[in-house]
Amino acid sequence: MKFEKLKNIVDVKKGKKPSFVETPDENSVRVLQIDDLRNDSNPKFTNDKTGVLAKEDDVLIAWDGANAGTIGFGKSGYIGSTIALLRKKQPELYSTTFIGIFLQSQYQYLRSKTTGATIPHISRKALDELEIPVISVSDQLHIANLLSKAENLIAQRKESIRLLVEFLKSTFLEMFGEPSTNKKKFQKGKIKDVVTEVKYGTSSPAEDEGQYPYLRMNNITPDGYMDYSKLKYINIVDENDKEKYSVRKGDLLFNRTNSKELVGKTGVFNEDSEMIIAGYLIRVRTNEKANPWYLWGYLNSIHGKQTLLGMCKSIVGMANINAQELQGIKILIPPIELQTQFAQIVEKTEALKTQYQQSLTELENLYGSLSQKAFKGELTIKRNETIEAQ
């Protein structure tokens, strides 16, 4: 398989800082900035014709800043100063989509080669030296089409998961109302009224191997879901320590320290396996007045997040909410039957979300495998137009 360096395939030209018009007219032209490489939600326009004009057949790359390496194509307009266009030297030999998807697959590599102490900049040398397999345009289009379909399936799965998350938020509000107004006239109380136990985790260090999986603050997502994909481990010899720091199914886990935006991340441990929690987490066990999934919904609601943020406003640096402060948070205490109904909805929704997440992981693995083989020249297209690994 023959390969060609990118510098021999495209010319690179950086954009210029544009001037904008508030009210576009028939003479206005679209301005493309970094956000426009991902979506078209906030288009801007200019009447200045002295900039660098990109065509739909060009590939665009974010050159500077936190999003350096982001790729876009199929767009036209004047490009901003943080973007560069890659224009094919021999358009008849290469598909724009193929080059664009290839560069998307090189995102991590390009990020690892950026220059600049504070603001990342794409390395022109690293970009130039990238090698693309030399295959026919028809094969390029077939491969690009296959990978685009896989990308669309991945996007659909992500959207399905997002909608399930939004469904639970709206279901909580529908069943319990806005906590700040309490229009349903539920009993008022504090978290300490609905718990039997509130305990910190262990301060022992995590290890790469050990007896028990070790849950830390990064095992709770900002949306309040448990993520077991990056577990550390811990060894515990003392049985008393194991009981003191272990979690069981139905325990509420509260992240007591982090940045102000992330302190108070709350998840429910819903596994049958035995795990240990780190000292940055607080384990909460509820009594007969509360279902842990209700407390989870309350603390992850907009009202709950605002309450937690308000508790941290006066803190400088790393925010912290201790066990006593957590127990003092004011809550509504609806009938346990209603809380249980919500918990049943959550568990059914979570089961579906788990299926979608597994499907998403499989699709992402498939996409990664296909793209890796495609750009190493290890995929062939048979006459019946199917693609298979050699």
C-alpha cells in the first residue's frame, strides 16, 4: 500500500480576524469560527471581502486555542484567524470527506504535538507529515460513507442517552413539582430527618491492582450517574474497615469536595458487587421516609444544584461540603409511595440507558477499528461494495 504525506496533497492557509455585521444583507457572507465547525447554531456574517474564503470542498481545522485540532468540512465562508483551510492540490484525486474523516481520526495525535505554553497551536510540521493511503476516489468515498454511517449511529445513540437523562429530570418535576415553591404542599424537613447513616470513605491511597474496586469522585459524572469505567483498587485487611468503607446497593454517594461547579455530585450505587469509597465521598443510607433515588433526583435538580452552589460561594479554592452541612440541607419529604414510584421509573430508565451505553461503546469501538484499518490501508472493497478487514 502506497502512502502520501498530507503536505503533498493540500495547501494550508490560515484565516484572518473578521469584522461582523449585525444585520446581514444580500452582500453578506458567512464567517466561520471554531464553533461553526461543529454546528450551525449561531451563524455570523461579514461584508468584508478581504479575508480568506473557504469553499465547501475545503477541509477546515481549528488551529489555535482549546479546541485546536477540531475538523470541519462541507462549509463555505470567510474563516476566522483561529482556523486554517486545507485546499486540495489535485481535487480529482482526493475526496474532501475522506481527508476530513482521516484528520478527525488524528485528533489526539495532533493535540499531542501542539505548540505553545498557554495557548495550544497546531504544529505545521506534525500536520504536514501525516500520511494518507493512496487509493481510488471511489474507494475513498465508500470508506468515508461507511465511517459517516457509523458516526451517525454514534450520534443517535448519544442523543438517545441525553433524552433519557432529560426525561428523568422532567419526570421528577412532574411528580414532585418545583422544590423552591412546594406547590404540592409536601412535608418539609432536612436530609438528617431521612437518613440512618452518613459516613466518609477511607483516606487510604488507590492502587492499580487490589482486592476491591475503589470509587473516587471521578466515578460520579456531573449529571449524577455512576461511571465504573476507570476504577482503581484497594487492599483492606481489617474486616471492620471493610464494613466501615464499603458500599451496598442503594447507597447514595455524595462528592463532598471539588470545584464549586462539581462539588455535590450525587450518584446512587446500584451494583451487586462489593466496592470501597474514597474519603472525598460521603455514603448516605436512608430510612423509611426516603428512597435514595428521590434524594438523588432532589440533589441533582436545578434547585438542588443551586442550593449546593450557594453553600460554596464564600469558599476560596477547592470547595467542600462536610457531612454535617449535607445533613442540614432543607428538603421536601413527599409520601414514600410516590418516591418509590419515581425510583421504579428511574430503574427502568437506567436499564434502558445501560443498553444504549453498551451499544454506544460497541459502535465507538467498531468505528475506531474501522478507521484505524482504513487509514492504514488495511481495508479492501470487494466488487459487491462491502468493506472487510484484510
